[in-house]
Amino acid sequence: MRGKVHSDLRFVDWLNRAGLEGPALVVLEGLKPFGFLGAQAAYLVAPFFEPVGVPMGEIAQILEDPALISEVAKRIESEVP
């Protein structure tokens, strides 16, 4: 299910609302080498978390692509007050 994630990332908005920007940056950069495994895990749990507003499908797409992980990290950093 590879594909371009839209520029309006629900994941980044969700992180901002939850106040998890800092921990998210650490996790994204630290788990970059294990992105494929993390993506598969996110796809597995997506049906349980999507109904409560956690965009797991989008998180899985991000984790599949190391370049996209870096792009999301830059976007998170730019939105941190």
C-alpha cells in the first residue's frame, strides 16, 4: 500500500493536538531503520485505532518510506512553538 501521503498530514495535526511532538521526533528518527516492521505493525493495529482518531494507516505509510520520515520530522519541527 505504498503511496504519496498528502501534504495535509493528519498525523502531524494529531501529534500537535496530543502534545506529543517531542517524543514523536525521537521515535521517528530512532526507528527509521525499522520502518518497514513498524509499518506492518501499524497496518495490523489500524482497525483498532482508526475509530478513535489515531491515523494508523497514515502512520504506516510514513514508516514505509525513510525519505517521508525525514519530511514528516521536518514538518513537526517547523510546527513546534
